[in-house]
Amino acid sequence: MQMPDRKQIKDLFEGLLGRDVTIGDAPEPLSPDIVPAPAFAVYVDDAGRLSAVALMDFVLVAYTGAALALVPVGGAEAAIEDNVMPTNLMDNTAELLNVLAAPIGDASGIHQRLERTYSPNDVLPPELAAIAATLGAREDVTVGIAGYGSGRLAMVSVPTY
């Protein structure tokens, strides 16, 4: 299944955050095992089959959540410094991850919906961690949010049979 291209990702972030966003090459695939843990979004098709997983590193969750609600950048920086994700920042980021289902569906030609998100504070089912560690059908990028900062986003396609 094809993942959204960088323009689609950039347009989504800029449209929701109302800020300039840059998209770049990730230095390496985003691992589900990094510390602090990333946030996860699980997408399913209309038959309820797992179709894609998105990972967002801790700093991008904090910056996205703060930028979406116009929380001053200091709120995101405090979360990053303390390695504790406030519920409001994760909830805001979950809204963006929900909207990300549309470009994933556009790219794949299969309607997608967000089934669930996992915050960095949640315990992730081992099977999702294994899928998120898959190399191959995935897109790893850096996302820079003007006035906040940058972090990494990965989208992993899950083959459906």
C-alpha cells in the first residue's frame, strides 16, 4: 500500500497548524523502541483490517500538540525536558493523527480510519511494535513546525490479505 507523499504530509500539517512546515529526510527509520517512546496511530480499512501504523517521536508529539492549540512553545519544551507527555498535548496530536487517515486513504486508494492512538505513556501491544519496526513499505520524514521545532514521523503500510 502506498503512503502519502511529502507534499500531502506538509499540506496536512500546515492546514491544521496554520504555520509553515518543512518536511525533510529522516536520518534513519523511527524505531518504536526509542526513549522516550513515540506515539502511535493505528489505521484500519472499512473491513476493520489493520492497514497502516504511524509513529511520531516524542518531540514532534509535543510540538504538534502545542502548535495545534496555540500553547506557547515553552509548554512543549517543558514536556520534552521532563519526558512526560501532558494529556492535552497528546489529545491535540491525536486530532492531527485522525486527519492523517485522509491522505493515507488518498495515497492507498483504500478508505482509512483511525482506530486508536497510543500516547508515549501507554504500553504498546508487542505486535504493533513489530509492525512499526518493519522496514520497507514506509515513509520516514522530519517535520519542522515554524515557531516550535522539529521531530520525526513514520508511516508504515501493513499488507492486507
